[in-house]
Amino acid sequence: MTKQEVLYGALALNGSDKKYTVTIEGDKIIIETKYRGTHKRESTFRCIEQLKDDKTYTETTYNFDGYRRQYGARIKSVFYCLDGSKEVFDSEEIKKVLREYLESCGYKRSKNVLLLALCIAIPVVIAILIALIVSISLAIDSKFVDTNGLENFSLTEITRDEILSKDNTYRSFMVSERHSGNHTNISKTRLRDYDYDHISRSFGKIHGVIILQATRVSVNNLTLNINSYVESGNAEIVIVIDGEYYCSVDVNQDRSIMIQDVRNKEVIIKLAGEGAKMRIDVTRVY
């Protein structure tokens, strides 16, 4: 049989006594059926067999229950009717109709190469990512020893001068960052990315000094609401005004810092971390 004969021959699988419909599209044979998944809605199952020139075919399945779509999954459902009877649906029975037909026509099912490749590749990629994360974590911690204990989060290596320096560097991984709100009058290009009313960051690990927020307002008063949580390592939050140290903010607390006389001054919040696993949220009000 030619491919065209097999395709059009599949239409003979239809019948008034059948609970499915068979159609063809190009080199594909499609069988579709509807079944009762729940009392509220009807579900649709579709199986697509794509014929190749080498007497093989690939199979794709699709199920839609009115809310979500599933691909490649076996569907088994039992629906209990009001009269006490039940309707049983098994997607394997629907696929069997086309599989047996194609087998009788001399076609063999070929494996989905892409799916097989993904099944092999995904675990490998996950293993590589885990190894990479571990190696980065070890690299960050390799030169730092937390000498002041697990309950003391004070810095032991990073100095005040290093925090106040304009040339801050840091290493981090597993970083999450969100920001929202308006911009103020920050003019320096390097600080514009930090000019938001609200910022939120979390670090799987951070070592070094990073800018969290930059503000320049045309009013006198500024309030900084800072909430932080340090799980491990050491950390210090520092407020700098026009390049000068203003104050440090205690970690693992919810603090509100009110600053006066800040009109047209550059207010920067910095975070210094020593192998710190932590999160921090900052909101400004002016």
C-alpha cells in the first residue's frame, strides 16, 4: 500500500457505532474522541499518527479537559452516571485503534527522537547545573572563614573603607531581584539602575559589596523602610549620603530610618556580605 492509500484507508475506521472520529491532514491520521471527565465538563482526547516515507510513524497525544492541556500522558477516567452506571475511558484503547490499523498496513511505530533526546539531556543538564552551583558556592566560600560563629552576623573581613569605596565588587549566585515604583533625580549613569521606590533581593550566597538603592529627592525628608533576614554568613547594611558614612542598619530586623535635610543629596544603601545567604527589602517614602 502507498502512503496515500494508508491515509485515506484510515477513514474507513469511522462508523455510526464508534465513539471516535478519524480524519486526515496531510501525512497525519488523527483520531479524536470526547468523554466525560467530570459532571461539569466534557474532555477531548486526540491522537495524531504522522506517517513517514520509510514505513514508520510517530505518535503525539493531546488531552484537553476544559482548563488544562496535557501532552503525552495516559488518561484513565471513570465517570459515574446518575442511574448508577459508569463510563470508563482509557486513552490507550483509542490509540490502539490507529496502532493496529497501521500495523496491518505494514507500518511500525518509531520513537520520538526529540522526546528521547530530552529525556536524556534534561537529567544531564540538571546534574551540570547542580555541579555548577556547588562549585560557585565553594568558590565564594573558599577564602572566607566565619570566625565569629553562626549567631554573630557582624563583618569580620570587609572594612568600612571598602564599603564606602566607589569601586565595589562582589560575587553571588542564586540571586533574585525585583524592583518597582518611581525614579527620583539620580543623574549618574552607574546609579540609575538602583533608583526605584521599592527593591527586593535575595541571595543564595553573596560575598563583597553591592549597591541596593540610590535616591536623590528635591524634598528635605526621606524615610527608608528596611527589612532583612540573614540565614548564614555575615552582613552589614550601610547608608551613605554624598559619599560619606551616615549609619549602619541592623540586620534581621524591620527598621524605619528617617533622614532629614536630604534635599538634592545622593542617598545610597549598600549591602556588604561575607558568604551571606540572605534576603532584603527596601521601600523609600519622601
